[in-house]
Amino acid sequence: MRKRKTPYGLFESRAKVAKALAHPSRLMILDALEEAPHCVCELTELVGADQSTVSKHLSVLKSAGLIQGRREGSLVWYSLSVSCLKGFWNCIDGVLKNDVDVRRQALKK
Amino acid sequence: MRKRKTPYGLFESRAKVAKALAHPSRLMILDALEEAPHCVCELTELVGADQSTVSKHLSVLKSAGLIQGRREGSLVWYSLSVSCLKGFWNCIDGVLKNDVDVRRQALKK
DNA sequence: TTCGCATATGGCCGTATAGCCATATCGCCA
DNA sequence: TGGCGATATGGCTATACGGCCATATGCGAA
């Protein structure tokens, strides 16, 4: 096996981003932000959890570098910082769609 | 806020994929598999953890639909099932690079 | 079939995460 | 400045995850 060239630290950084993506509520938030910026109150209503919970989710997404917040009066408007999510999920969703078939094939062996 | 059209189940499926990506060792494994298929023994050496630990990591990746295993004799060769990871991380790594600057900007306000 | 290597699984423990409630902070406005 | 709505943070508990060891399973060779 060839010597690995990628430093371990990079995998840790990436893992942090992936962790931020690893929750349905946060993915729902990101999905909403694809459309337009939203304030915390809107996102709280969307997710349907406690406001403090949503605030923590946003904090996770922000510290992962995926979103940014901009205060305007008493509201904070969050928006996406990255453009690659949509394309990524398109690809992944395709894999998920094929998943049933793949498993069926795997069972045949 | 416009009514959400994406079903919650999809976010849960995506979250499962993201969870699978949310560990440096698993990312290291995926990175190695970009290059070529590898057997468990090779990946165990690469990761530097217990064989049982690596096997569990592989199981997580497999059930997320990201890799597939193919037994050949007593070895099992794992390979990627998806092609979108490389591009995704390219984009994300870019964000991570800018992260320092972004934070510096954020502090200025 | 029996042994031995490669891989998978079960069990256990320590740590991390999500959730809520309570409360602190921030900005506006009177 | 004091009060109020919006957002963030601290504290707590329950659950999930990662790690290892021990052990089970799969497969080829003798």
C-alpha cells in the first residue's frame, strides 16, 4: 500500500464538517438556506424543536464553516457559506435510490 | 417561509451518510479507496487501530452505501460505491482553507 | 474434518451529542 | 435606563458512538 500523503489533520477537519452534516434537523436547515437566508425564528418553526436546540444546531453549522450569521436588528439571518452541498446530495441521493437494488444484488451472491 | 417539499425521511437518509463520513479513520479509509480497492488487513494497518474496530468502521461505510465488499478467498476487498466524494472534499477543503480569514473578518465587526 | 488466517460480531466502558428548561445576552424602543 | 422580543449559553439526563478484548464465522490447505 502506498504511503499516505494526506495528513491526518485534514481528515479530522473534514470529519468535523461531516459531523455538522450528520443530523436531519441540520440538513433541513441547510436545505432551507439553499433557497434563501432565514432568521432563527423561522428555522425554529421549520425544525419544530426548542429554540435553544435550533440555536445550538446553528452554532454547530457555523463553527463548521457551513453557514454564517448576520445580525440585523434583533434578528440574526443565517445563510450558506458553501456551494457544494446541493451537488453532493444529488449524487448521494442517487446512490440511496439505487441502494435497494444494490442490496438485492448483494443477496443473490 | 415557503412550505418544505423535501420529506423528512430524505434528511434522515442523508444524515446516515453524513454520520458515516463523520470520523477521521473512515475518511482515511475512503481516501485510500479512491486510489484502489483494499482488503481489511491493509486498511487495518493504514488506520492503525484494532482489526475489530476497522471492521466496524467498514460496516458503517457499507451500510451507508458508500463502499462495497467483495470476498476473494479469505480476503475481503473493499471499494468505493460513490464517485462524488473527491469533488465534495475539494470544495469543502477550500472552505476550510478560507476559514481563518473568515474568522478574522468576523472578529473585525 | 481439522487447523489456521482473515474478517465479523458481541460485550463492556468511557466519552460525546441532542434534547429540554432555565437563564444570560443582545438590540430596539419607550 | 428599563422592559421586551430574539438569540445564545449553561446545566442536566438519556442515548449513541468508538475503542478494545474475546470470540464467532468463513474459507482454504493439509
